[in-house]
Amino acid sequence: MKTRYSPATKPVLVTGGAGFVGCNLADRLASEGHRVRIFDALARPGVETNLEWLCQRHGDRIEPVIADVRDAAALNAAARGIAAAYHFAAQVAVTTSMTDPAQDFAINVGGTFNLLEAVRAAGKGIPVIFASTNKVYGDLAEFGSQLTPHGYAPLDEQLARHGVSEAQPLDFHTPYGCSTGAADQYVLDYARSFGLPTCVLRMSCIYGPHQMGTEDQGWVAHFLIQALQERPIRIYGDGRQVRDVLHVDDAVSAYLGALGRISEVAGRAFNLGGGPANAISLLQLVGCIEELTGRKVQVEFDDWRAGDQRYYVSDASAARRALGLPRPTPWREGVADLARWLSGERAERQLVESV
Ligand SMILES: NC(=O)c1ccc[n+]([C@@H]2O[C@H](COP(=O)([O-])OP(=O)(O)OC[C@H]3O[C@@H](n4cnc5c(N)ncnc54)[C@H](O)[C@@H]3O)[C@@H](O)[C@H]2O)c1
């Protein structure tokens, strides 16, 4: 999907633009002719390769700013003269938020606040689109769940059929849930209080090329990386927890749709995920990886982690209607695409190392 925003001389700011979702979005924007200002502290190991890839592909259309969202002055400078802002720079892991909640708060709440203020100072009517999380809905334990051959399923039939909609009450769990949830609410309120055209996409599991998946975040890519390196996969819990997964190309279409239709969707939050058709348990993914690699994957189990939902599947129908999205990529196709990309990357790295 193309933006209805015509490529202007003004750049689009993408905080966290060297990261997984941000770099895929920046690539699509630059391919459409936009100038893209990437604001990133390169805090996540490996993301510098994403930035190099963007610069190689798009040359001057990419304007890197290596800085931290906790630095309000740097954000003020980066927001000057922009057409729109996407906000992906964040502390992204629940685990890290448990060991260092102060840093999590400073980056996710403080950084988002700094961005909103920077955009507000930069001029009227500049859209801000924010990447939020399904964790704003808590662990959903109130619905109860039962084990089925495909993993946990909610007892509530409506929920099982459609997934979690935006009508679900907010219930922040874990410092990461609180900080991202607070940022989500700030972004929405800046539409109410200051008339900033803002929009929030509450994502479940996004996967795809350029994801530096680790045990702490990005489990689809992490499982594949481990399997390709013939290393064991550690699963926290029993592996029967269910998530809806969405290919990053589909997520990027939603972010472009939000900007293209910002006058219609300003002040709204949408759930964004693969929906019931792309709901899989962790063990189902392991099975799919074994089919793709033709090898048995070694799995180790550990205790459940804080705030881990037994079942989370988004009802993304509101986003699909409002943002004009096509049917998402079927998960097996998407996982095979990521496996191909990761294999290519590994081969390239081995080639570079052997020279
Ligand atoms: N990927 C998913 O499945 C998913 C799901 C739900 C929500 N989210 C949210 O979407 C956003 C983007 O996620 P992602 O998967 O692309 O993560 P990512 O870790 O790949 O990207 C985040 C980027 O932010 C940068 N960054 C971190 N701290 C920074 C700071 N203090 N200042 C400036 N830059 C900083 C990192 O270097 C990285 O490039 C995050 O807020 C994440 O919590 C992601």
C-alpha cells in the first residue's frame, strides 16, 4: 500500500528507525520517494547493520541522527521541519524492564513525552504515529483458558472467534506494560489536549527481515536463528501459549495507512496483529521450523515469565477497515520468508568473515 501523503521535500522522522519495524518502514517510505530522518541511539546490538543497509539502498534520502530520545534538545532539533513522525525508539523488553524499571520509564515515558513536545513545538498539524503493544491489556487471566491440541484457547467464545478488540479495558502489567501504556495514553491525549493528529497501533508479535530477535524480544526470529545455528531454543512456560503473528510488511502497510488517513483516524488506537487466522502456539512454530530446516529442534523449558499471557490474539478488524489493509500474509508463508532472509544473511556474514 502507498501513502496518500505525497513525497514532500520535508522529511519524515522515524525514531528507532534503525530497529526492526522502523527500518522496514523507513525502507518503504524512502522507496516511495520520501526523505527519512532516522533518529536512533543504536542501543540495540546489531541494528547498525540495518542503518547501513538503508543508507546503501537510498543514499541521501536517509538522514541518520544518532542520538537518544532522553535528550530533549536532540529531539527538538530532529523534529524541526518534518512532515510527520513515527515513534519506534524504545526499551522493548519486559525482562529488561524488570531489572531496570527506571531506565525503562525514562526511555519509554520520558522519550515519548520529549517527542510529543518536540513535534508540538515544530508546528501545527504534524502527525505522530506510535508503536504500542498488546501488553496494555494485561495478562487477560479474567477470561480463563483451556488447553486444546493447538495450545491455550479462551473460554469466551466471542474472544476465541474474533480476538481482543480495542474495547478491552486497559490493565498495564510489568514496568514495560506500564511505560508503553503510559506513552500510548500520552500520544492519544495529545490529540485531545493539543489537537496533534496522533494515532496508536497496539501490536502483537511482528516478525520478518531485519529483526534482531533475542530471547528477550522478537521470539519468531530468535527461534529461527537458534534453529539455523543448530542451537537449543529455551521456552518459558509450556510452549502452548498462543499469539497472533504478523509479517512486518503488513505492519508497515498499517503504519503507512495510518499516515495516509490521519485526518480520519487521529486520536484513535487500533490493535494490530495477524488475527485468529495467524494465531499459533510457540510449539507450533517449532514444528514449522523443523519442517523448514528438515532438522529436529532441541527445546528446553523454563518457568513462565512475568505478565506472560496464555493467549493473546488481536481483533485487527477495526484497523483493517479504518486503514484499508489487505488480508495479512499467512503465517507459514511469512515464516518461510524470514527463514530465507536469515539464511541469506548468515551466508553473507560467513563470506565476509572468510575474506
Ligand atoms: N516487534 C514486535 O513484535 C513489537 C510488538 C509490540 C510492540 N512493539 C514496539 O514497537 C516498537 C519497535 O519495536 P522493534 O521490534 O522495531 O524494536 P527494535 O528494538 O528493533 O527497535 C527499537 C530501536 O530503538 C532504538 N533505541 C532504543 N533505545 C533508544 C533510545 N533511548 N534513544 C533512541 N533510540 C533508541 C534501538 O537502537 C532500536 O534501533 C517498540 O516500542 C516495541 O516495544 C514491537
